Amino acid sequence: MSPAAPLAPVREAPDPTHNCIRCGRPGVPAADGLCELCNPLELSQPSATQVHGIAALGILAFVVVLAVLGRAALSGTGPFVGSVVNAVPAEGGLTISVLVENQGTKAAATTCRIVQAGNPIGGPGELVQTPLIPAKSSLQFDALVVKLGSIAIPLDADCQSP
């Protein structure tokens, strides 16, 4: 019987580490967030819940600021009242004249849905973007619609208000 080969000493796995969250220095123990240089007094470090809570509050504050700015930007636009003045056959569809009134206090453009008069449920329709309409005034413009056929029919315009 030959003697058994000597076994290599058992090595322990190194403790998991990461970089310091403040300065980026490597080798910070996984249980800590800051290295010795950034936390020389070894003060208690923020928990993951605290860090995520601060991030969540920041995101919530940002959404509120965006909502307030969006509301301020859109206030005074519309409502818009639209009507189709004329529809004539054209190559590939109908050329329509649309009259849109901006009843708001700011100049704005809007989108109007052109549908057959009486607005049949589920019937075809087409969206038309208006040019910029000055505040408290009306604007008439022409557009080509192709989804409503090429035979002149009575049409309605339903214009969106923000």
C-alpha cells in the first residue's frame, strides 16, 4: 500500500466585497457601504431600505414637477370646435375643408378626427393635424383623407382638447 498523497490545505473563500459607494475604492466588505477613508469614525451606514426610499422619493418628486410643468404648458389651450365645411372627391380620397375654432387663451394646434356625419359607432375615421390656430380665433384649412372613400359624403370633425 502506497502512502496517500498529501492534501492541499483547505482555503476559505474570500469574503465578498464591492466598491465604496462614495469614492469607488475597491475592497469594501459586503455588509458596509463606505470604505475606511469615507467613514473614518465607523458611523452606522445607511440601510438599503433608506437608500431605496430616498431614490423613490426623488422619482416621485420628479413626476410631480413634470405634472405641474405639463399642466402649466397646456393651460389656456382649447377647447377646439371643428366642422367640415366642404368635401370634394380627389385622387385617392377626399379633399376636405375643415374650420376649427380655438376658444382658449393660447395659440395651439390640435388633432381632429374626421368621421361620417352622425358618427356611426365603429365606422371609419381619419385623424387630421391642424396648423397653429391663434387664441380666440378660427382657421380654415384643407386636408386629404383617404380612409373615407372618394365619394363626397357629409362629414363631422371631432377636435381634441388637451
